[in-house]
Amino acid sequence: MALFKAIDLDLYLQKGDSQMARYLQQGIALLLCLFLIAGGTLGCVAIEEQIKAHPQTAIGAGAGAAVGLLTGGLIFGNATGTLLGGLVGALAGGVIGNVVEARSRDQTSTAQQHGYSSAQGTMVRIEAVEAHPAQVRAGETVNLNLRYAVLTPNPQQTILVSERRQVFVNGSVVGDTTLQAQRPGGTWTSSQPLTLPGNAASGGYRVVMSVKAEGTEASQQTAFTVSR
């Protein structure tokens, strides 16, 4: 399920159009809710309440997808981590958005699902990757979605996890970003919007997503196609 395009709610609030801002907030909450339900994450009420309480978390002006922090620590953006990298070549002039993330399962339930024991040490396993939509036009936004498990011998331990997204076209890297953040064990869903430049080259783009923690790494790839 696609995430949502950035909408500058602050612009409407500054103009005093509170009714329009309220409609936009509700629409964003619904779309994000549908995306997270598809990934097995958290409920709609918490998301809607977060956007109502912090309308500035719907980032506009080309900044990308919404970023926010729920009180339970279930969903957060790059405000709790460090986002590195950028776009070059065929994607120069595009915009990398903020990451939206959710912890859908805790350490215990994730360990049960993957048959994990502490004797295995730190484990990282990617469950799914997706570029959505798979068909886009130059100037549109594609969401690079990732779901993965990270498990540690100590259930109370928090470790540094790196999420990397690399975009290739004709064998050349045109996009490379890494989000670094401290994570407790569990299952995480992460989505980063990529807005293509208006002159993005047509054709197939390959996306490699990888997760690394304490010397353990896992990766999977997906793809999207750009047309004019």
C-alpha cells in the first residue's frame, strides 16, 4: 500500500483555513493507517491522534513523507536517528523524504516467529521490501518500503541499526541513503519516499535495501519503472 505524498499543513494553518487543515490531517491519518495495517503494525487511532497533536509532522515543501514520534515509541522518523546520503546522476534534482517507521512486534514475539535463541547472537532478517507504486512517471513519488527483524541476546539491549537504500539505473548508483538509529529488538517497518526529478530517465530502476547491526547484515532487492 502506498504511503502518502507530502502536504504542507502549516501553509493552510498560517492562512487560517483550519477546516481545510483538519480535512488534510484526517486524510493523511487514514492513508498512513492503511499502509501500517497492511504491514501488520499499529492502530489508526494512535496515528490520527499524533497528526492532530503535531500537524507539523506532515512535512511539506518537498521534504517528503510524514515524520513523527508516538508516545509509545511505535512510530518515528529520522528525528531519532541520522539520515545520510543523497541523489546523483539520473536522479539529481529529486528529493529524499523523511523516514516513517513503526515497531510492529516486540523482541519476544519476533523471536518466536523466527525461532530465535540468544545463542545465535545478534540477528538481522529482512522480511519484505517494496517499491510502491512499481510504475511511476518522472516527477512523481515512489515509496521504498522495508520490513525487517532485529534480535539481540539481551532482550533489554538497544543497538545501532543501519538501514541502507541504494537505487541503480543501468548499473550505476543514482541514489544512496542510510538511516542510523538505536533500536530495541523487534520487527520494524520503514518507508522512505523518493520524489523523482521531472527529467528522470525512463526505464527500470533497481533498489537494494539492506539492514546492518553489530556486523550482521541482510539485504533484498526490488524494482520500479519510470515512464514519461
